Amino acid sequence: MKTRWVHVFVVLAVTVFILAACSEGTRYKALSFLFDNPPKPGEGWKLLNERAPRPERRKAALKKAGPESVAADEKQKKAVEKLRQFEQVAAILPKDAAGGIDWAKALQEEKIAPRAGLDPEAKAQPILPLDVELVPAGFPLFGVTFSHATHTTWLTCASCHPEIFQMSKGADPITMDKIFAGQFCGQCHGKVAFRVETGCIRCHARMAEALPKRPAGPPIPLRRLKQWGDLVRELPRHQTGGIDWVKAIEEGTVAPKPSLDPSVRDQPPLALDLELTPPEHPMFKAAFSHAAHTAWLSCSNCHPGIFALKRGADKITMAKIYAGESCGACHGRVSFGVERECSRCHTKIPATAEWRPAEEPKNPLERAKGWEEAAKLLPVTAGTTDWVKALNEKVIAPRPGIDPKAADQPVLPLDVERVPTAGQMFKVIFPHKSHTEWLACPNCHTAIFQMAKGTTPMTMEKINAGQYCGVCHGKVAFPATACGRCHPAMAGGK
């Protein structure tokens, strides 16, 4: 077997030597007999002669030509082409507002000169001076102007079309969620081009028009403070008692930095308000101010990690917020609390209410020394203390908290109806007004009751066992046996 392969190798070697010794005409006839369409006489050698020399051969040729040729070749190179480490390249290239490399500016300033291709003989494609505008329906603020000129300075048409983008305008359902997932523009942006999270105004130019600027001025007094307790005493307070960070910015008491990295440039605030209204409860409409939040944060702090960029894509509930999701990722931790500052987000809830007396006792009840003495002065209905009547007659005036400096929470004029499957006879009307005269929202939500209507499986058995309404009723409020107080039909009502 080995002998046969040796014979084949010898025959091939002899054939090659014979062909090499023949004239080009004879060699062409022999190759035509063995192969289809062989190179014509002189053509094969011509192709080899035109092939670009390897880098080492090019250097050898320049060296052989003399020092002047080497110096001229080095002079033609850009500064970045002489560097070998990306960190060195990044250090000398211009930066954008977010601190990333501004490749477009680098092109304009001729800091870089992209090649037409990896092949040294590749021909450059002409730049396409075409701008395409994409405006989402209902959101002109987020209109995008796509510059083909900027992109075709780097890329050929085939780099994007049709694999990433169809050639027909509007054929691709481009969304920010898909871009963040690495589709469409996200094929490059966030990987080799500027980041999506911090480059909003690079594509959405209208977001940068007439945007408010953060206050600039001399160093503020807070910077010399070293303890959190000292700092808190210098900050303005909201009427509910918490730190009013928005007011702190407006007054110049604080001046947030764009990043821990001092080289990162600022991102302008976004003047966009979003309204979110629960279908069944318009009173709880929430108005979200991007301007107030982007005075502190960049888009990437919230999107898409906490909130998707499509309106309505996130099911935001108070239960989730209390659990630290959605808005609760910050509020209640580093921003104002969720429990007592309802009116900061829910603008239809009044921010102020009639303040309950906080001065020295003015009625006999407030001078009582014990429960037995106070009980004699309180109104009674059906054998039990009628606290609602005591409020209405101003026999009592509940304080907002044990702390005398505690701020009051506004009374909530909202009635919730619950009709069990047993029928209208057992319909319950829960008045928030009567309860918020005494209590704050977190006294009941979410430890006792969930914030979504119908999610709490209440039964009389559970209430009598001290759960749900039974946490208070039968202990400090009227007992569950006063059926007509909650079920109007059982008391002759509707």
C-alpha cells in the first residue's frame, strides 16, 4: 500500500517539474487537458505580481528604499495608528457628553481614518448624504434622525441591510426594549459605538432642546460636612417632615455630580411628565416628573433594569412598591417614603388638610388622667364608644403621631364598595375618610390589606378571629357584631 502512494507522489513531482520547464504555451495546453478554465499564459503570474505584499515584505521594501521612505511612511500614519493598546488610543480621542469616545467627532477632527476594508486593495464606498426621520406615534419628543452620512463613513450598505434593517422605511418594529436586547441599533451601540443608556440626546435631538440646566455656582456649605446627621439639619424639609430633595436642588443646597468618575460629563434633565391613571381609581392618578428625576439620575439608572421603556409595559402596584420594586427601588430608602407622602405622586390627593389641634388641652377629655375618666365623656352608640361621632362633635382631636413634630396626613375621601357573592344584603361600604381621620395609610397597607381591590380574601370568620378588620374592630373600635355599621342594607339602608 505504501509503495503505491510513493509511486503516485513520484509521478506528480515529475509532472510538476516537467510543466515548470515547459514554455507558457505548452504548459497552458497541458493544464487545459487536466483542469477546466486554467489561467491563460501570463495571467497567473500577473495575479501573483499584483497581490499586495505582506506587512513584513512591505517593511523590508521600505527599509531597502532608504531612511527617507520610512520617515515619509511614518509621517502619513495617524497618531492612533502608532499606538498598540486600546487604553492609549481612548486617551487621545475626543469624548462625548457621557464620557464615551465620540467617534463622529474623531472623524471630523481627522483623528482617525477608517479603511475601506481589511483587504488593502478594497475600494472605498461613497458616503450617502441621507437623513431618515422616525417619529413614534404620539411621542414627537422621541423623534429620531438617523444620519446615513455618519454611518457610511464607517460602514458599507451591506453591513446593515438587509440583515439588520429592511430597506423599506417602517418595515422594522424598532423599540428601545429590542435595542437594549442587542437588536437593531443595539447590534453596535453599547458594544462598539456609544452606549444606549447615556446617549439619549445623540439620537433623540429634541430631548436636548430647551432643557433645564442644573444650577451652577460656588461650592455649597454641605460639602464641608462629614456626618449625615449634620447634613440632614441643613436640608429643607417637606411639609410631611421628610427631606425635600427637589427643593434642595432648586435652592442650590445640593448639586449632584453626574458620576463618581470626575471625567464623566453631565446629562441634561429631561422635561417630560408621564401620567399614570388606574382605570377604576382616577383619584390615584400619578404624575411622574422626568425632570425632577433626571436632575439626579441618568436614563440608565431606571431603564430598562427597573422600568421598561414602553409605556404600560410595567404593572406598577402599591404592593410591589412597598416590596421594593418599581418606584420602591429608591423611595423609602434614599428618597421620600411611600407611606406618608401620598400627595407627592398622587396629585389629586390634597397635599394639606385642616390641621388637628396640637396646642394645650382645651376640652375636658384632653385633661382626663385615665381611660375610665375619658370614657365617661365620649358619645356612645349601641353600647359602645362612637369614635366617629366623637370626631364630628370635636370631643377628640387625634394627633398625627406620638412625635409632637410629626406632620399630618391628609384625609382621603374615598369609599370602597365590596359586594360578596352572597348578595347585595351583605354589601360593605368602607369609608377611607373615617379611617384616615385617625390613621395613616401604612397602618393598614400593606401588612393588613393589599393595595389592589379584591386581592384580600376577607370573611367574617377571619374578621372574628382578629384578622383584617378584626385587627381593630372588637378591640379598639366597635365590635364586628354591629352589623349595620358596615352593611348598610342590614341597617335599613341601601
